[in-house]
Amino acid sequence: MPALHDADPEVAGIIAAENARQHAKIRLIPSENYASRAVLEATGSILTNKYSEGYAGQRYYEGQQEIDRLEELAVARARELFGAEHVNVQPYSGSPANQAVYLALADPGDTVMGMALDQGGHLTHGAAVSVSGRHYKPVQYGVDPATGRLDYEVIEDLARQYRPKLLFCGATAYPRVIDFERFGAIGRRTGAVVVADMAHIAGLVAAGVHPSPVPHVDVVTTTTHKSLRGPRGGMILCRREYAEALDKAVFPGLQGGPHNNTTAAIAVALKEAGTGEFRTYARAIVDNARALAEALAGRGFDLVSGGTDNHLLLVDLRGKGVTGYQMAKALDAAGIVCNYNLIPGDPKPARRPSGIRLGTPAVTSRGFGGAEMEQLAGWMDRVAAIRADEGLDRKARSAAYRKVANEVRGLCSRFPAPGLAEV
Ligand SMILES: *Cc1c(COP(=O)(O)O)cnc(C)c1O
């Protein structure tokens, strides 16, 4: 980025340092990934210069000859890849996509139902601190405390009792397959519009590795930057009957001009996601998650629900004598990046929870396989033991973490990540 280096060495320096960090550390945050160079080039393109309020053929500014073509291409690719009747590619991200669904299909004060944040749901599914919980009446469901899994009987009973206008399914920390067909049936029987938020698993759905919600529910929302490996953005997929209301909610209801550079990068990512190579990638994400789960379980780590069917794991650390917060900080010092996370029914508060959340989309993008998952579990076990060892002072601990970080760096140097500049 020579122009940036000249114009603003301070920002260029921060980006270079972040590039080095993304190269030298193992990234296990399940919502993160490495976008391809092609996606990054489209994101950084001159399309950022153009205003395009409205939709193809009905814009409020002239000069849309190329932008209309671009947006129609992105929409056509999304419809084809996911088999959707209608697609809107303009939402700025996943949260605004959900916000548009509320605006289109519910009125303030209406009852809406979603998975609780502390059970694995997303903020936008009715959490009290979010506009979705403040402007609507949220009814929240969780997982069965004994199994760590969704209990569809309980969810259906709640829906019958509260008759929500909208029923959200989809999660941000749920390691198992979600039965979208069952959610669709619950919605039909209780009169709710069912919204599947596939933000985390869109790449798995595109590749056929997780069952698609599209045939079973009314509306599907997603981000484009998680397992789908595109730019930061959002999409809404829906049945034709909801198309007009949802389009109007995105623009002019909620947003102004679409980010055309992002639209271009979404189109590129959708093309990439339609390839056989991407299907192989998505299968490897799930294989790696399963291998990591088995390797961790073999070292005495306790996994919520006993394992995983998708790209993520929730690890309950109470048996290891460390909290999720301590473990996440210790792992970062050792070159392994994850996030601390509540586990279902966690006795601890959200800022100091008992678990961590791990995901395999990013490491799979850089080519990690079963052997690396085994290696990773070994490092995690070592880090937990270092953190829990009361005989070590702060300095001794730091030195022990640094030793792991060096080994991690050695592994990472053998697996260059897509999109990054050389370091
Ligand atoms: C990440 C996520 C979102 C929000 O996406 P942002 O792009 O961060 O706004 C919404 N829903 C779910 C389930 C998510 O995991």
C-alpha cells in the first residue's frame, strides 16, 4: 500500500502490525476469517466513490449504469447459491439486517421471540440492552441445561403461550445443527413469521454442510464476513411475499446509500462460495472442529453439549481450575486468540464467565488440518495448566506463555493465510 505509506505512515503502520498479528497468531474466534485478496481488492475499490440510494432501475441519483449491473449480479449470485426467491444485499452488516426485519414485519411493543444472549443467541434477538429488547417485548428461549441443546418442545410451548409476531432462530454460540424445518413448522402452527439468522453458518449452508433454512422459514438474515468469507456486510433472503416490505425497510426505512464497494466484494465472495474448492473448505471446517473437540475432550476439557456438529465449540473450563476470562487472556499471550464466553446456565457474570468459544473457519482458511488440531489442543492444555499453577509468579507465567507463542509462530509460518500481505 505505497500511497498509504506516504500519506499516513501512522495508519499504515497500524495496518502492517495487524497484518503481522493475523499472520503470527492462531485465530479461533468463530465469527472471524481471512477474506481472499480478490474480496479485499473489491472492498478497497473506487466503488466507494459512488452514491446509489434506491434499487437497480429505481435510483435517486444518476450515473448508475455500472452499479445497477453490479448489484443485480450480487443479488443473482446470492439467489442462485442459496436458492432464495428474493435477496437484498444492501444491509450494512448483520445487526442492521435484523433491524430491517423488525422494522418491516413488527411494530414497537409487539412480542418477539429469540434465543437468549447468555444461552448462545445474538444481541439482536431480543436482548434487553439491544434496541430489539427495548422497543419490542422479548420472549427468550435457551438450551436444555442437561444436554446443552435446543428443546423444540419447550420452544413450541413458549410460542403457543406468547404468540410472538416474529420468531428468531440461529445463534452465535451454539455448537449443534439447528432444525430450521422444525422452527418453520412452529411458526406455521403459532402464526409467527420465522426468521433464521444464519450469520455464523452461512458458509456451511452455502456448501451444503449445514441444512439450509431457506426452504423452511419466511426470512433469512446473514452476515457475509464470517464462514462465508466475504467482506463485512449483511444480506436478507426471503420469500417473494415479504420482498417489498423488507426492501423498503432497508431503504429508505433504515439506511441511506448502499456501500457499493461492499456489494462488489459480496458478489466476489458469492462466486468463490459456489466453487467445489469452497465446498471442500466448508467440509474441512467441520472436520477440524470435530477433531479439535475430540483432542480437547481427550485432555479432560469439558465441552458444552459434548461436542460439535458445526464450526464452533463451547468449552466449560470449570474442571480445569481456570475461568474463561483467565484462559482467553492466557491463550492470547501464548499466540492463540479466542473469546471468553458464557456457558448455558453459567453461575458467573458475562464479564468473567466460565467458558471460552472456539471456531475453525479462520484456521481452516490457512490450511490447518487434523494434525494441527491435535497440536492446538496440546497447547491449550499446557496454557490451562500454566494459568492454574499457583506455584508460578507472573513473570514465570509470562515466560511460559512466550515459549508456547514461539512454537505457535513456527506453525503459522508454515501456513500463510489468504489475503494477508507478506511479513
Ligand atoms: C455476528 C452476528 C450478527 C451481527 O452481525 P454484525 O455484522 O456484527 O452486526 C447477527 N446475528 C448473529 C447470529 C451473529 O452471529
